[in-house]
Amino acid sequence: MSHPALGIRANLAQFSLLVAVNALVGGVLGQERTVLPLLAEQTFHLTGYTFLLTYVLVFGLTKAVTNYFAGTFSDRFGRKPVLLAGWLIAIPVPLMLIWAPSWGWVVAANVLLGVNQGLTWSTTVIMKIDLAGPARRGLAMGLNEAAGYLAVALTALATGYLAARYGLRPAPFLLGLSYVALALGLTALAVRETRDHARAEAAQHVARHGELTNREVFAHTSVREPALSAASQAGMVNNLNDGLAWGLFPILFATAGLSISRIGILAAVYPAVWGLGQLVTGPLSDRWGRKHLITTGMLVQAAALALVAIADTFSAWVWAAVLLGAGTAMVYPTLLATIGDVAHPAWRARAVGVYRLWRDGGFAVGALLAGVVADLWGLRSAVWVVAAITALSGVLVAARMYETHPRSRRPNPASLEEEDVS
């Protein structure tokens, strides 16, 4: 029996389809980026940043937990059923945001959104790693994350203009509803299962540690294995500062007197640079290696956040958004590629799930931390605190992580990367 071929070119049609599906995943997330913080203040008249950020908190918690189960379920039941379930769960989200009579409805919608994002984004990542094989994981993750975050950016921009012209509801969320309908159709009718590709790659490896239990995978990815654990903490801090940008930046910009359309531009610039940049940084990590891109990216993000805290003009915040997007682009696909490098194909989906649990837990930590600090000492103090944490994370990556790319690394006795015997 012949094994399925590995590689992006060999699986171009399915790979391209999954890129498109992940763009729709990002679009569903992007419907909230500009509008929801303004809805909280202007429609529901929320006071207190900690309370306002409850929607980011519950989103982060539910997405983090769902990421873990997405990896486990993908190994047990296959990738496509998990992806399809994620899109079914998304159907009520834009409708709840349109009709919400109270803030509790918005929070409940973000619980469902977290489940949707955890199931769909995790699964598209796993499926692309399955198809791409070991040589071009950086490129595969760059294309995946670029599609998702470009869609976040374009949708944030579009919803900003829709809100400015037609009001905060319902027009911006009708766009999200159309994304869900299209993605559900594509997944049901055109996406194919990729678990056999992971099995084909696993057949070319000898597992020095054998098959790992779920508990062992969690421990290795979270604490024991240097590269996996360093990637997990960096992912958490990255999304900690993204949670800050999502929840508090629009309010900071509004207090400076910026219009909704200008806030929409700023909300779009950061994920747009992030998305486009990954088309460069993903393949670059295949050539230069993973570690130094991650370290540099975290430090660049810290500098960008410091600029946000200092600045008080639209043009300065544009430059800060560009810098924050560039730093995030260095980090985001490279961390996923690192997980793919180190984890054996037999338990790689579960390792991706654990990594994404920690990474998207950063949304919840960021919402809670930024909200408390902003309530105690003001918005700009919250930005400064997150900037310091981001810089510390970059230093930790430099100290703990080793190079994981197969062509770039030196042998590391602590690594769990399995030997290729093909």
C-alpha cells in the first residue's frame, strides 16, 4: 500500500483550500476587533476596564482549552470532523452579537467564538503540518497564519467603515455571518482528511521515546522539553500583548479623540503587517532557523508596545502598529514550526494542542492583567507592564531554546526530535 505524498507542491489543491478556510477563520475573529470595545462603551455603557475585558477573558480561556481538545480529538477521530464541528459552533456567534440585549450575551457569544477558533484554527494548523512534511514547515505556517491574520486585518478595517456608515450593529456582524456560511460549505464539501499523511511521515521515523500518553505530551510541551516549553511561554506572552491590543487599544485611541474610521485603520494595520510579514518570516525560518527570529520578534514587540505607551498621535501609533505587526510576524509561524520540528508525528497534533492551549491562554491572562493595571494606574501603565513582560519573554527564549530546524540545529541531547531513518 503506497503512502500519501508529503510536501506543499504534492498537495497543492488541498493545501490552498485550507489556506482559504483559515482566512475565513481569521475573518470571523476580525469582526470583533474594531467594533466590540466601542460597543461596550457606547451601547452598554460599561465602566471599569477589567469588566469591559470579560469578553477577551472568556474567549481566551475557552479557546485555550478547546485547542488542547482539538489536538486530542484530531488524533482520535480525524482532522475533518473536528474542523466541521468548529464551523457548526460558529453559526450563532454573529447573530448573538447583533441581537445582544445585554453584555452577558456578548460574553456568551465569545465563549462560542473561543470554541470555534480553537477547533478550526488548531485543525487547519495540524492539517497543513500533515501535508507539508518536515522540509517546509516554516513556509506552511507562514501561509496559514498570513491568511488568518490578513483576514483579521481586512475584516477589522471593513467593519470599522461599516460601523462608521451604518452603526455598530448589525452591519459589521453580517460580514462575519457570511464567512461562517462559506466556510461551512467548503469544509463539508471540499476538505479532505489528512491524518494518513501524518501516519506516512511517522512511518519514516524511529521514536526514541515511543508513543507518549496525553499526560506525557502535556508535560514535555509545557515544562520538560526546552524548545517546546520555551515556545509555549513565548506564545502565551505573544497573545497576552495581542489581548491588550484587541481589548484596550481602541479605547486608548478613542480617548485621544480619534474617529471610529481611524481606530479601524489602526486596528487593521497591526494584523495586516503581521499577516503579510509571515509570508516572509515563515520561509525565512526554514533558511535561517527558528530561535533567533523568535527572540528578535519578542524584543521588537516590546519596543512597539513602549512606543504605543509614549505616543499620542495617529501617525506615531501607525508606526507602532507596523512595528508590533513585524515583531509578531517573526514569532507566530516560527513558534508553530518549532513545535512541528520537535514533536514526533505520532503525538504532534496533541503537542500543537498543548502549545496552543498555553498560547491562547495569553488572551485571558492579558485581559485580566491589563484590565486590573488599567483600572489601578491607567491605560498607558497597562501597556508599559505588558511591554516589560514581552521583553522578558524574549530573553527567556534566548536562554532556554535551542535551534530546532533540521538543517540548522546542532544535536541536542534534550531534544525529542526523532531520527529520520528513511
